[in-house]
Amino acid sequence: MPKMGEGVIEATIINWLKNEGDSIQEDDTILEVATDKVDTEIQSPVSGVIKKINFNKDDVVPVGEILVLIEIEGESEEDTSIDENQNQPIATETQVNNEPAEIKTNDKLVSFTDLKLTPLVRKMVKENNISEDELKSIKGSGINEKITKRDIEQLLENRGKTKNIQPAPTVFNDSKYNIRYENDEIVEMDRMRKLISQHMLDSKRISPHVTSIVETDLTDLVKWRNKVKDIFFNKYNQKITFMPIFVQAVVKALKDFPYVNASVEGTNIILRKNINIGIATALPNGNLIVPVLKNADQLNLQGITMKLNELINKARNNNLAPDEIQGGTFTITNLGTMGNIIGTPIINQPQVAILAVGAIVKKPAVLETSAGDVIAIRNKMYLSMSYDHRVVDGFLGGSFLKRVSDYLENFNTDQSF
């Protein structure tokens, strides 16, 4: 299972397009998979015959697991083994079909069926004489707490060491707080919603969120966009919305404050040299996806507009490529499309900030003039930004947000296309 995006650790098999025994050519599509971000096809890296399919339709498969064994012409079954040094399970046809259901270690029988161990982990258990009690003490780091090679290595490393055993963290179980009534309808989350739910929980756990808010006067910008939108469409056959202008302002501010275009790795701060802006996009089924506008600082307003329209259209038609949903360094979400004026968005890991733009609303405002203060009707919008307080403190976050606002309020309305 290949890695298909930043932070993507697993994918769901949608459909197998080939069967065991089928002859295939290099680059033939053999299956379709889906992540919380994108659906995609997986091609064969070689020509040969499919000897063994290891997973079924709808199975959730971690990145790096062996999906299928392909026998290349002229190779024996032993030649199709995967090298142990590549951190992959050894999986010849013989092993897959004839693995024992249990193995004796330290004179105890360990049930592989109950523990759902991979072939490589089973081999490590046998070679290192790991007891059943030791195995059951491991909280697997894989999907559904499956025990991985890394977990076994950690166990072996800690053998014989004296250390304080900390109690396992309490897992929040919301079921005990729910009360069901007679007319309630129970709707199971779909695959994407389950993964989004987990990502949001992880983000709140990882990043101490802080939110700052500013109000921005977009009156001049609104007038300019109303003046040029038909001209732009007639010239480029593209609609120009406010989002490309927001992206351009964010890009300028990120250049001014590079610590907002960053991520955290342990105790290190990684300053991203590329400026890749993710745009949270609502899908027809109610879920969200975040296509990424790569190297946005290298595009002018026309370029941002056309590339953004392309990505959003692909997203809504489920045609995004894996590369188009990974590598983001900062995210913008538009609350205004739902008529909302303010929100507190959750950071898209591993980024350190996310900007929410609210609805543009006409409202009375006090203006200073040479003749004194007056009240006028202005087009106003709230910008709200959530940021990771491990990296971005209040001064930096507030300064960045104000700079975005300044760029929008001082937008060059003399430019034309």
C-alpha cells in the first residue's frame, strides 16, 4: 500500500480490478483505493501473474502492507519473497496459505488469530521468544491497535530496563453519555467522516489551539471585484471569486512572518520554504477535502484564480490526484459560503495555523473624514485564525492576522486584466 498524502497512514480498498491467476502488464491498474482525502488507482510495478491477493474489498489497509503477490516470469515462489530489511512482511505464497494459527513461545501457546499479527511480527515473536503476556501488554500502534514491527522492536529494546510504568491514558468513551429515545435515528458515519473525526481529535490533542479575530473593511475590494468580474470571465472564461484575493494576501503575509508557514517535529520547528495553500472545500455529500495550491507565491492573481478553480472543480467531482491533496503548509476555510460570520477552525496537521474567512456583510461604520466623523455603509468581514501556541504566540498570531487584513484593505484597485 503506497503512501498517498501527508499524514495518510491507511487506505480502504474500494474494488479489485484483477483476480488471482490473472496475467497483468506493468502499469496495469489492479485495484482502486480510497483515503479520507482522495480516491485513486494503484498500478502494477511489474508484468507477471497475480499469485495471491491479501486483502478484500472494504478492508482498511495500513500504508506499507503487502496488497498482492505477483509472480514474475522466470522466478520461483521463493524469489517473490519481500526482503525483511525493507521493513515489509515476508509473504511468499507458501507462507500465506500455510501459516500456523498459533505458535509456542516460552511454553505458552500464542494465538495469532486473536492478536491479528502480520507474518513479519509472528516471525519476530518466534525468534525472540516473546511470551503471550508480553504481547498482550503491547498497545499496538497500527490501525485498530494492531501490533506492528515497530511495537515489537520497542518491546525488545525495553526488555530488562527498569522504568516507571505509567497508567494508560483514559480513553474517552462518549457512548455512556448518550441517551437514545424511541424516535431517534442512528446513522453510522461513512468512511470519510470516521477518518475526519479521528483527524480532528488528533489535532486538538496535538496542538494547543488559540484563536485571534480581526474585522476587515473590504468595501473598495468588493467594488473592484464587481467592476472586473465580467471582464475577467469574458477574457479567461473563469469566474473570479474573493478566495484568490484572500490567498494572495495570505501568501504575502506568510513571507512577512515565516514562522506561521511552519510545522513541529518533536522539539524542532520546520520552516517551510514552499508556500502551499490548502483550501477547505465542501463536497456534495457534506464531507470536506483540502486541495492544495502548490507554490502559490509564484503565481499572480490570474494564475491563482485559474489554478484554484481547477482544483475546486476536481475536488467536487472526486477527480483529485494524490499529489493535489498533500504538501499543504497553511489552510484557508471559507465560512462565508454558509452565511457564517465567525468561526474557530481546527488546525490541519501538521501545519501550525488555519484561517477562516467569514461572510462579507454590509454594516454601518464610523469613518474619519476631514470634516469629522461620519457613519457610512461599509462591506465588512471577520477573519479568524486558529494557531498552534507551541510555535505561534499571541503577538505573532495577532500580527500575522492583522497583516492579512491590511493587505486586503489596501488591495490595489487600479490593476486590470
